[in-house]
Amino acid sequence: MTTEIIGTDAGDARITWHPAKKARLVLAVSHGAGGGIDARDLQALAQTLPGHGVTVALVEQPWRVAGKKVASPPKTLDVGWRGIWPAVAEPGLPVISGGRSAGARVACRTAVELGATAVLALSFPLHPPGKPEKSRADELLGSGVPTLVVQGGNDPFGKPEEFPDGAYELVEVAYGDHGFAVPKKADLTQEQAVTLITGAVVKWAGSLG
């Protein structure tokens, strides 16, 4: 694991690399608006995917590196993502553009522009909680590349059944909330929920190329 600071037009971003020995893909994945790369799903992917030929680059947006508590506006997040892209593309491998929540929106909005091979959208925020009329489906449907959505069954930002039909795959994590936490009374343990996420991503990544 190595860490590097990348200067972008939105400020300094940080990449934490989890390299695969015989990498065939890079997954560049960022956090949401309310947390960092310590999210359970991001950490699990960083620990699991390198064993399956996928180097994982955990990306911290400039607002996070600067110690701010509130995320930058969407356009500024896109600027930061564009700024880190040359670094994640530098190994010369196909790059999956990924993110959780706000990071998933960034990945969808910029995928074609940056030449991403695919998009991994974790906990895609289809709409603000309680406001289904403010849909962000167009961002997801417009990714323009193979896209996998991994969504908690009880995500207030959009339950799986709320998602529109489209050219993407969706995997449901039963009972999961926006952070993929599952209640203790569920017939799925937290460990099983995380394994479901990593297993789905490993299978999907294996189908690319």
C-alpha cells in the first residue's frame, strides 16, 4: 500500500494504492459526501480485489484532504476527479471509474469523457431522502459504459425497486442502508453483506474485457 498526493485544479487529492501483483484492471474509487475511504465497502474492495487482478486506487477528494467537513459542489468534485485521472491511468491498464454515493455520481458523469472502461456505482444516490421527484437517474443512465450498481435494499437515497430500467446491472444488498449497514435482526450478517458486495464486484470485473 502506497499513498500519493495529486495536485488538481480543485486542490490536492490523495490516492491510496492497493496494487495487484498481476494487474489487468485498475479500480479508481472515491468516497461520498459524508465520509471517507474508511467506508466498509471501499475498504473491503481494497482488501479483496488485488487478489483477483484488480489494483485498487482509493481516492480522497480535495475537500476531504483539506480537512473540510462539507463536500464541494458537484462540478468541483468533477474537477478533482479529472485531476487524478492521469495518475490512475498511468499504469496503462483499463480503468474502472468508481465511487460511493456522491462519488458514484461523479464516476457516471465523467466516464465517457475520461475514457473509463466501466463504472462501479456503490450506493448510487438516486434521489435525496424523501424526495423521489428529484431524480438523478439521468446521470446513471448516461454513464455510457458498462455499469454496475450495488445498492442497499433499504437505502433512503433510492431502494433497488425505485431504479429505472436501463443498460446497467444492479445487485441488491438485502436490508442494507446507504452505508450497507444491516440491522442485527436481519437474516444476513454484516460480514455476509460485505462479502456479497465484494463477490459481486469480483464477478463483474472478471466479465470486463
